[in-house]
Amino acid sequence: MHVRFLCAAICFAASPAFADDPKFEYGKHDDVKDVRVVEWTAAAEAGLVFITGNSETTTVTGGFKASRKAGDNKLGLEASGAFARQGIRVLDDKNGNGVIDNTGEITTQETTTTEQIASKLRYDRFLTDFNSLYIAALAARDLPAGKESVFGGQLGYSRRLYKSASAETVAEIGYDFSREDLTAGDPVSIHSGRGFLGHKATMTEGALLDASIEALTNFNRETLPTGKDGGAFRDTRVNLKIAIAAKINGSLSVQTSIEAHYDNRPGPLNVKPLAMGFVPEASSVDTIMKASLIYTFLNTKPAPKK
């Protein structure tokens, strides 16, 4: 008798998996303008999908977020990871008679379908209620997208465009650098311009909308292992995210989100063996849909006065 067990506490809305996507929360002066002492916040997320029987799938996800606020300064750290492995039934005609005639010729082949890690450390210096400067360091890994490791940094200017009692819109412009170690070919360094637009709004009491779009395009010429044209402005990337979160209680929230990532010059497809000189591209579009449980385990911010 086959047994199937499914346990899902699905996690991090922010993904995956891309070193330069917009899942990391932008800073704003309201975060720090009333801070008189150092404040800390921290939250963690974890999830598991485990299926056995006629199909075999294991998916593990996790995330961590922490921030420190003091005066006109904010330091934030975010990290996330996802790993998925799938087992599928394949046929192996061991006796070479052209047909499958015994169970020994039916085997399970295991394949890693997801292996993603992303992290970002960001510092914001708030100049006024509407203006701030930021600098960030990034690290990531995404094997299915052909990226063994990605290291980089960002810096730029952030401006609040709109603010009301229930909504705000923020824009950022700056510089992004990434060094990608690919599964094929030499490492690629990318110097890019970055633009970001984010909007947050309270839809109803306890329900929040968080939407953002980020665009990056390269300034330098890249030598790509896929043989595609790596000239300036050819390696354009766009990252879109829409998330809705609802508070369950003071420490627990549930969130659903959808992300779309477009890369005009994607990395090499991580498959082997390949003929000499042939390096196919990975898909230029990735989409991610998530439902997350988020638990805040540290919050030293004083409660608002009643």
C-alpha cells in the first residue's frame, strides 16, 4: 500500500532566487525618524512538501529577515533558500528485447529541480522625510538558471514619491554590479544601471499590498558562453512582484505572492553532456507563486501609545 504524506507550510515571498530581484524591502525615513533607542526586528519562515508513493517529491524552503534601526540609520539583512528534488519512473530495457517485461526494468531517477539561495545586506542613510541613500551587498546561487554563484553590490538614491495614511510609493535609481560564475564558460561581470518602483498600501485592516518592479540593464560588453550578443544594453533584466499579506495575530502572518523574472541574456542551461561549443540558454522567463507563513520572533519596537 502506498502512503502519501503532504506537509506544506509554504514560505518566503521573496524568492528566490535572484540576486537582483526586488523582494528586499526598500527603506523609508518613517522607519527611523522616531527611533530614540536601537530597535531590532527579526522573522523566520520555513516550509516542506514531502510526497512518496507513485510520485516522489521533496521541497524545502526557508527564509530569514532582520533589521536594526538607530537614528537616521537602518541596517537590514534578508536571506532565502529553496531546494527541490523529484523522483520519476523511467524505463531501462536491461535485456535488450525491445519491451519492458519485469519490474526490474522500471527504476526511479532522481533529479534536482530547484537549488536556489539568495541574500542581501542593505544600509540606508535617511537625509530627509523624502530622500535617502542606500548601499547593499548581494550573494546568490541558482543552478537551474545556470548560475553557480553570484556576488555583487548596489548603491544609489531613494525618493518617496507619494505618502498618505494608507499608502506610499517609493522610487530608486542607482548602480548595480554582479559577478556571475556560470555552469559553463568563464565568469561574467555586469555593470548595470538600476531603476526601482515600489508601492505599499493597506487594503483593509490587517491586509497589506506590496507591489514592486525593478529594471536593470548593462553598460559594459559581456562575453557570454551561449554566443549571444553581450553588447551594452543587451542584458536587460526585469523583476516584478505582487504580494498580499494578512495578519493572523501579533506574531503570525500569511502571505500570497507572484513573481516574474525576465532576463534578455539568461545563463547557460544546466544540462550535460553537450557537444563541444554548444551551450544552450536557460529560459528567459521565470515565474514563482507562493503562499507563506511568516513568524516574527523578535520585535523590540515600543508599542504605539493608545
